[in-house]
Amino acid sequence: GASESMTRATVLKTGQWVHVCYVNRDGANSKLYLDGVQDATATGYALDAGVNNVMFGSNNNPSGFWHGRIDDIRFYSVALTAAQVAALNAGDSTAANYPVDTNLVGHWPCDDGEQGGAVTDDPVYALVSQDDIWRFYQTTTSKRPLFDSAGINNRASIVFNGTSKLMICDNVNLAQQLGCFSWSVKPASVS
């Protein structure tokens, strides 16, 4: 299948939350939105049939580790429209354009730690979607990110240290259907 790389136009600011939405399948293109506004476009798809893993906190080498926090992770099975991305960014679930739950195949708000069980600063071992289809995990203890309490609205988020922490999705059967990633990020450093 096709693959692509995309360079954002906007420079993220250290220490500030930003909503990121990556639409994987919108016609022949993929699109990147920051805080509800389209920021970049590329021809092709980053995820396609035969993809092995979906990673958070690193690229697929893995190298170039993320340094900062990630919160409110969502996966949609369809490509969201610009209006839907804007409504999702606004956080108003009653808005006419807000994405419907039937297309939400994975959601981790992280507000209560690891499915209600993790204590602040416990390493994140696995996050499992409610339908038990999407599962993110890292079996190597030294590579697990942490939960902390400095997320959105002072609830838990996942923190990556910029050196070796990552999470990998071990369920690939929906990867080719995936239409959209949505998450909020707070960079600790920007390169």
C-alpha cells in the first residue's frame, strides 16, 4: 500500500496543550489538523493494508521519541470532515457536526489512569478500548510511559520522557480501516 510523510506548517509550543487530528483517508489524501484547523496535507496514507503496528511516542524504527504528554486518545473508523474535526476540537458533543460514537473504535480519556487501576506515576502497561479490539501496550518495563496527574482539567494523562518510552498497538486487523486519529498533546520540548 501507499505511505507518506507529512510536515506540519505550525510549530508546536512547549508546555501548551494542542488538539491534533490526523485524518488518514480523505479521498486520495491524508490531512493534519491542529486545534480544529487544517495544517498540512499529503498524498497517500500513513496507515494502509499490511501495517504491522501503530505506535504512540515514537516512529516505527523506533527512534525520535516523543517528549511530553498525550491525553484523550481517539480512533475513528472513518475520515472525519473539517466540520467534524472543528466540533471535536471544541469539545461540544451536542454540536450538529460532532462525530458519532458508532465510528469511534477506540477511546482512552486517561482520566482515571489505566482503566481505573493505575496510580499516578505507575508505568502504563496496556490501554484497551471498551470493545476490547484496540489494545496499546509495551511489554518492556523500561519503555513504558507513565501516567501523571497533569493532564487536561488536572486529570491523568500519559507522559513520555523523550528517550525510550512508547506504546504499541498489538491489534492490526482494524488498521486498514482506520480513518482518523485524534488526541491532545502537550510538548515538553519542541525540535
